[in-house]
Amino acid sequence: MMKEVFGGFIVGSSIISCAVTFLYMFRAYYRLGCPKNIVPFDKFWIVPLTFGVFNSLNIFVQLLFFEQFSPYAIAFIIGALQGTFLSSIGHFYFHFPRKLFHFKNENYVHLIAIPLYGAIYALIVQPLNSIYILR
């Protein structure tokens, strides 16, 4: 079981898993003309770390409840939890909704992040897990 959970961390921290997050962050950054002090690139290690930790949790929950629930449903729920976590960090710590995305209501970031990260887990991370870990 530990081998699968550690493999989940590796697969979750891969660039393929983090690609969507990096793409929309860099797109918003370049759309604004690359202003300084908006995107703390030295803190980007948080993204692969959280993907790795939440995918390890995803693998652990799937190994415990694989017979009762669909692995894609579990992956969607874990992804939604990660979306809540990352959007909270981006909202309350980095103030991305206001600075980077120019949302009038900063709470909209949570409404977007929860289904987005659920979809990332169900459509990208879970197939990677099925290929590399849960064969």
C-alpha cells in the first residue's frame, strides 16, 4: 500500500498533472503584460506539492473504498478538495482573484476552482493513476 501511495505522490507532482494550473496562471500573467510582484514564482513549488499530497490521499482512499465507489468519483471529490485548498491559498494569501484575474467578487475563484480541479483529477490524474499505479 505504501508503494502505491508514494507512486501517487510522484504521479501527482508530475508536470502532466500540474499543467492546467501552470497554463492558466501563466496565461493570466502574460495577458497582464508580465507585471512584477503579482505572481510569486518562488512559491510555485506549492502546486506540485499539493498535487502530490492530494493524489496520495486519492490513492489511499481508492485502495480502501475501491469496491464501493467509482475511482473517478473519488478522484473528482479529492480534486474538489484540492481546488478548495489551492483557491483559498490563492485568494487569502496571494490575492490572485483581484491582482491576477481581476474578479470583481474575489469569492468567484472558489466557484471556478472546485469543479475545475475535480475535472483535472477525474480526466487527467486518475487516468495517469490507472496507467502507472492501479493496474
